[in-house]
Amino acid sequence: MKTLPPVHRIALLFNGSKIYDRGIIAGIGNYLSSTRASWDLFLEEDFLCRLKGIERWQGDGIIADFDDPLIGEALAGSKVPVVAVGGSYEDARAYPKGIPYVATDNDALMKMAYAHLIEAGLTRFACFSLPEAQANRWAQEREKAFKRLMQRDGLPVQIYRGLGTSAPLWDSAVEQQIAWLQSLPKPIGIIAVTDARARQLLQACLTAGIAVPEEVALIGIDNDPLTRTLTRVPLSSVIQGTETMGRTAAALLHQMLHGKPCTGTQVLVPPDAINVQASSLHQPLGNPYVMQALLFIRQYACQGIKTAQVAAYVGVSRSSLESHFRKARGCSVHDEILRFKLANAAKGLQSNHLAIADIAQQCGFKSAQYLHTVFRREFGCTPREYQQSH
């Protein structure tokens, strides 16, 4: 008779509403599915409300997000093996003592975002962070990493924290963000410490009529698909190595459950890549009419706008705007609108779960047949062929 591996009861203390935590949980699941480890997982999304008594957990092990200091305090007296996950720290004393720690590399995150903005041709940079708080320690570490990069390259350090995002403060927060944006030299590349923070700044840019990415090129961190659906201009983002972090944390706990000491082990996990979208694709343009037109097109192209509506937004005649466009972009306003709609249709086709007729409607094409005709003319294949190849 085959001996089955013992079943271990493991608590995962993460916030299931955060894309960062979900990625780590997915990595833990991937580890379990690829090994003979047999774990009975306890996962409660709002575990922060139930931390009291967690040190008396009657299971076999815990993997927890240690970015919030309350978790470290609650688990200080734990009698079972604990693996911590969180951000990296410049000061080694900030890490929990005697506990293996798997960290996202904040230095590498900022370096990757910074290098991307440099490659886009930018020479001025800023960081949009969060108000200082113990729960936001990782954001302050990203500020420090940004500051070191600016000092290394002899550039001014522009860091703005702004207000929090509670409903009573929302209007004031947006007003202050706009004032900060307007005070910055242009063009400029801005790294936001999260996608949520990047989305807020992007909305402030759109409200103030600041062209993205011509005047402000913007990149976030997390690659959160929900955030992308809430922005009119697609948002670039650094993809954190969260699944690798989850797999690594699970492997460490697995070793501890089988008697291997991992005390003091620290693993830094670099980011995976950048999901490059329109918000950071800076193109130097000196023509203010074209910049304003592009800002309007990126927001409303998929709603079926026409050249006349773009010209009305910019405040010039249609013929004048066409002339500006041909000089600056080498194409007509209609061509630019169509290009943006087709790019969005291509992204929709890559997801492979939407009907082509639905994609056509969402991207502002009057019918699936018209999308078929235009797509084949521009891409050399039908939407169905493109969808199958991706």
C-alpha cells in the first residue's frame, strides 16, 4: 500500500482583494500543484479583523504578508513555522528576526520603471507615492529607491505623496494632484508606487487637459487588470514577480515542515517585466493642437467620435487640425482614430473570451463586418485568424 504524504494545515494571511496578494496566493497554489505537498489551506480575506489569537493557530504553518507591522506583532509568539512575505528594506533591521522572508525587490521595481521612461526619450522624472504610514512602509522604500536613482544621475528629486483616497478627501486630493502636475516641467515621466495611485494621477491629467503621454508619461506598479479597465488611456505597469514569491515562500515552509531550518533566510525577487501601454509611450510633440487632439482621441475614439468633434474639442477648424496632424503625425485625424480603435480591438482579440461582434461594438466599429474589412486591410488577416494565432 502506498503511503500518502501527511496533510498539513496551513494558514495564508493575505488580503484577497489586492492583486499583489492574489499573485502570491496563486504562486503558492502553483507550488502545491507541482509537488507532492498536501496542504489544507485556511484563507480568510478579511483576516486583519481577526488577528487576535492568531498566535494560537492550531495548524502546522503560516505564510503571511508582513508589509503591515500588525501582522508581525501578532505572529511574534507563534509556535508554528512562519514564512513572511513583503517588500524589501534598505535598513536590514526592518526585517522580522528569525523568520524566513521573501521580498519583492523595490530597488529593481523602480530601476525597471525608470529605465523604461529613459528609453522613451524622457530626461525629467518624478515619483507619486502615498502618505507616510506604517502600513505604507513599502511605498516609502520605493521613494528611497527613486531618490537614489535621481542622485546617482544628478537629477532633481521630485517626490509627491499627496492625500489619501478616502471619500471626504477625494476632491481636495484631485485638486492638489492637478496643482502638482501643473507645477512640473514638461515633458516628464512619473513613476507611481502602485497602479491604483497611477490611475488617480491619470484621471487628474485628463481632468486638467494634460496630454498623456506627450506631456506626462506615466507608469504604475502591479499590472492590475481591474485598474486597466477603469482608465480611458491604457496604463503601463511593472509586473511584480508575485507568483515566484508565492512559490518560493511555499517551498521554504515545505522545508521547515520537514525539519529543515530556514531561520533568517532572505530571498529578493525581481520584477518580471513591464506591460507597456499607451500611458508611457512618450512621443516628443511640439504641436499643442496635436497633443490636445491625441488626448481626446485616446479617451473617446472607441465611442465613435469623428474628426469634427476632435477639432471642436481642440478649438480649431477641421482643415487646420488636419494640416497640423499631417505635419506632426504624417496621417489624418481619421487615420489616428482608426489606429487607436484597431489597437484596442487587437487587445480584445488577444483575450480570446469575447465574441468578435462584442469587440467591434466596444471599439466603436459600426458592425463586425466593418471591423473584419478594416482589420484585414491593416493587419493582413481576419479578426478570427488574429484571435486564433494569439
